[in-house]
Amino acid sequence: MNKNKKPLHVQHKPLIFDIHHFALDDGPGIRTIVFMKGCPLSCLWCHNPESMKSGQEIAFYSRLCINCGDCKTVCPEGAISFEQADRIIRDRCTACGECAEACPTTALKIIGRHYSVSNLIEILLSDHIFYETSKGGVTFSGGEPALYMDYVGEVMKELKANNIHIAIETSGMFNLDEFKTKLLPYINLIFYDIKLYDFRKHEQYTGKSNKQIFSNLADLVKEPNVRIIPRLPLVPKITATTENLTRISCFLKNAGITTCELLPYNPGGIAKRIATGKDIPPDIPRTMMRIEEEKKFEEIFARLKN
């Protein structure tokens, strides 16, 4: 290892892997979405698997590679091999970023960058005119933004001072007292992920129990100044079963929740897993769900409004 070369990733600081401007989803109006790295869950079907790890990663996109060899020449760890499809010998790679900087086609890309609070605020406020004219705002996504409450809270506080609508997408795996103190005062809308009702299956497919997720949701729905929209991914044969969705629907109704969003499964996460050197679970669906099946599951939640 090159002792004089310091890796670009800073583990103790939150990393952002994308800032998506002019988005029309994930909240009202035109929005800027901040995608943060790191998540307490490891869902097999995750659409953004590059968000799972909190540290910086190197992604390889084979379709862009021209086999020039520049990456191999500059890699201080000898972690590039043209004898394997992924190019990167992952157990040697320190994510120093030398290969990505040398790559002329961006076939190699650094995933994750730290922004200072002031820098991120400046970027987000640059879209203020679009928020104002469209009644839009900023959405914090990931990964799990609530992993970094001090950092995110500082940014939210400044956005709120500028009358910007704030939304967050969360897995619900967080310390509730801390969330209420550091984030909730600034949030207008919470997109709250719910995957599986059975805690054993939740552990099987996400790596963690769901008890804290349901407990936090039952408490947050009592808060008067924030709107909560549960989101349920329709993953074929995993979350998208009549039993699972019926039990979740009953929980939501009993909690007084009258709306939710069903998110059709998108297998696009598989390509991202390949790019970042992650294993592909054998039981992960490879195709999208048929529209007829989606409508069948939508009918289960029609009772929420009754």
C-alpha cells in the first residue's frame, strides 16, 4: 500500500452519492433530492445498493471500458485485473480514487463524496426559485438520512429558515427521541418505508427486525405538524403477498393512516450491485411485476380510506 496516499473516503463524515436536481417525484413540486450513503438495513431488492455502505466505493461500468489500461498503471494497490469481469480486486481496493481519476471514459467512478454543511446548503439554495414557483422543496433520501442527524439537522434548519418544504425518506430505523429533537421540527413530509410485517421474514430479507420500525411509526403518526406517507415496495413473492400486505394494511388502518404508496419493484438495482462488486442474491426477482398483479394488491389498501 502507498503510505503517502490517503484514501478519499472519510468514514466519520456522511457521504452523498447523488444530488438529483429538478426531480418531480418524492414530494410535491420540483425538488432536489439528496441521496446519502449508509443504511442500517440491507434489503435484498434495494434499488440503490450503492447506498448500503457508509464508506466510499469504486463502481465499474463494463460497457464504458475501452481497455486502455490507465487504471491498472496508476493503482497503488495492484487492485486492477483485466482477467476478471469486475476489473477490481475488491479485497485489495482502498477506494483511493486513483483509477477513477485516470479513467478517460468514466468506466470507473467514485461513489460517495462529503460535502460540508455550508457547501450543501449553497447547492440546495441555488434551486430556490424552482421550489418557490412549483411549491417544491428538498428531499433527503439514501440510504438512511437519519444516520446523520446532526449533519442533516443543520442543513434542514437553514432550509427551513428559507421557507423551503422539507421531506425525508426513511427506513424507520432510528432513535425516536433523537429524531424528534434534531429533525422532526424541520420536516413537512415523511415517506416511511414498510417492507414486511412478519419480523422473522424482515430479518431474513433486510438483516434487521422490524419492531423499531413499527414502534416509531405508531408514535410519529400522533405528531400534529407532519404528514406521513407509508411506502411499500412490491417485491414479487417477498413483500408482494396477500398475507403480508393485508397485515400491513390492517396495522396502518388501526394507526389511523388513510393513505400509502405502493412502489412497483424495479430490478435496476441488480446492475448497480454488479457495478459495485456486490453479490446478487439468488432469490432476487429479475423482472418487474405485471400491471394486473399491481392492481390486485392496490385493492387491499382501498379500505384505508373507508
